Amino acid sequence: MSPDAPGALDLDKLFAARLHAARARPYLATALFALHTVESRRVPTMAVDRHWRCYVSPAFVNRTPVEELAGVWVHEVSHLLRDHHGRSDRVARERGLTGPGERLRMNIAADFEINDDVFGDGLVRPEGAVEPGSLGLPEGELMEDYLRWFRLGPRTQSLVWLDCGSGADGSDREWDLGPDGAHGLSAQERDAVRFRVAQGITARPGSTPQGWRRWAEEAFHPPQPWRELLGAAVRSATSGAGAGEDYTFGRPSRRSAGVPGALLPSLRRRPPRVSVVIDTSGSVSDAELGSALHEVAAITRAVGGRRDLITVLPCDAAARIVHPLCRAEGIPLIGGGGTDLRTGFARALRAGPRPDVIVVLTDGQTPWPSTRPPCRTVVGLFSRQQVTRSWDEDDPDYVPDSPPVWARVVDIGSAPAAR
């Protein structure tokens, strides 16, 4: 079929729109040109799969102006850069979300995360683009937060057509070419694209929205095995005997049917509470403190995005104020003196309600509690290539104690150099 035939995909128009998008958002150019286009009459507009293929409806391209198509290009590639498919899979596992309705909610929530700052400054808002304000939700939040704040119902009825593909919600489609299809990017190629985009953003931070700057900073901190370990520790804290259990009459027990005239409560598990103790002593560098705030963000994701379940406690030789977590970048990391994290443990355990898990981020140059705390403990050690000097000026042979055997210890890696 010739390009001028009715119903054919107008590649000239589509690629002109991509060029317009790259000019408007030059830091996304690498990602935009990494997408391989696939003509498809089974998608309503444009959609992406997790292998960086972009499926395009010829009818949609024909009826949409180039300026609006440019915005759609940026929208779709944003799903892939922000790993919405991987994050949706994690949320589905952690919260037990199944079925196409929940995947649609994830697609809508992912669109909310993207669309609140993607348009303007050269990009026209496409017709039908959904924004958090349409449901009365605040801007600037993450997909995981939006998922907690809305359900499918009358207000979302007009969004049932939405389908940005498996690259947006993690659910494979029949029209996906899959991992063995042509022109898909390997995992290493996808990581390389993200890294190049992050480099472009950090090189000119003043010209990018805050959401993209935050994404670029996290992109330079590759996932560490310790984060998976933390997630496992948090989940095991909720499954332990007596941990996070309570009774509620809000959902009657199924045993009530066997006791006529009596209403029995059911057992409910509450989410785990996490207290993060950050070592702010003089032996911890500014780069490591910055890395600690990134780990706090990872901890937030490990508990399903519930910031209200996390408190942060800066500590050197004395425990500081316990901070409820609103945004990690707003936590003052005060300290700079000697190190004694035992005071941090004591302060965390005195806080109410008591945490189910204590996470300690430290270089290890500290004495440790002599007895095991009444909750699970995970210690993240900043890696050191070598110790070039003693940490006790009065004792040149001083060697700090290793973390106690009752703590799960993981090397969280050294903070990357500033770029």
C-alpha cells in the first residue's frame, strides 16, 4: 500500500511530530529516537510495549495535528523512561491487584504522574489527555500515590478507552510483538537510553520540570540488591507471629455464620511501620547523606508508597527530631559530631506507635545496642574502598565493631560522584 493510500500510516507526519517533540524536549531526544514504530489498527491512539516499540493508529495520526502528536510522543516515551510497567507489576504484587480494571487504574495513575508537567513550553496538550485535576487530585505525585486516591466509577467512565499499552501498566496485549519480536530493545539497551536521558537532564537542570529532575537523580542510583532485601524484611515483619495484627468489626469473621446471634470480628493485618535512622556523624560524607535520602525513597516504595508509615531520625552521638516522611528532600540531616547510634535505636523505639522495622543507614563507625531490639533490624552500610585512617584519634589501632548478628546487613554501595 502506498503512503498516499486511504488508511495508510502517514510516516512523514508522524516523524515530523517526533522531530518537533525532540526540539521541544531535547533531553528526551535519545529516548524518542530509540522507539521503533509499528503500525497497528488495534490501538486507539498510540501505545508502547515494555520492549520500546511504539504502536500507532493510522486513523489517529491522520486526524491529529502535528503539534498534538508531538505531545503524545513525549507522553508515551515517558511511560517507558519512568518504568511504569515494572512499577505496576510491583504494585500489583504488593497490593494484590488483579484484573483488567486494576490495570486500567494503573494506566490512569501513570498518566496523572506524567501529564501534570509534560505539556506547555512548545508542546500542545492533546485532546483527551487526562490530568489529576480532573478527579480533584493534587499535581506532582507518583503513580503509586494516585492509585490510593481514586477508584473506577462514574467520574472515570470517560477514560475506559485509555490504552497506552504494556509499557504503561505491565499487562501484555494480544497485539504486542513480545520479547522475541523484531526491533525490541534489550535490557542493556534500555538502561543505556535511560542513562543518556538522565545525563541530558542533569546537564541542563534549569530547563526541565521538577518531576524529570527527580527522575534523573534516581536514575544515577541503579537498583541495589539491598533494596530487594529491605522489601523482603518489611514483608516478613508483617507476616511474623503477632506482628501487625488486630481485630476489626468492619469486616465480620466468616465464623459468625456458625454462631447465630453473635457478630465476631475478623483478623486484620495493618501495614508495617518503618523507622529509618540515618547516621549524620562527621565520618559520613555529604555524598553518602544524599545517597541515604535516595534509599529513603526506595524504602517508601518497599511499603507501597505509604509515606505516613515511615519516620526518619537523623543521629550522630545524639538522636535528633523524629521526622514524619512527607518528601525525602525536605528532611534536615543535622549532625556532624561523633557517632553513637544506640541513642537512635532508643529514640526510635520510644516513638509511638513503635516501628515494626528499624532501618539504619550508616558507615558502621558506631557502637551498637547490646541487646536485640523488639523489632526487625536492617543495616545498610555505605561501602568504603578502604579505611585510610583511624576513626578514634586517641587509639590508632581502633577497629569499629561489626553490626550485631541479629541485624540483616547489606552493602548499599557508595554514592556516585557528582556529574
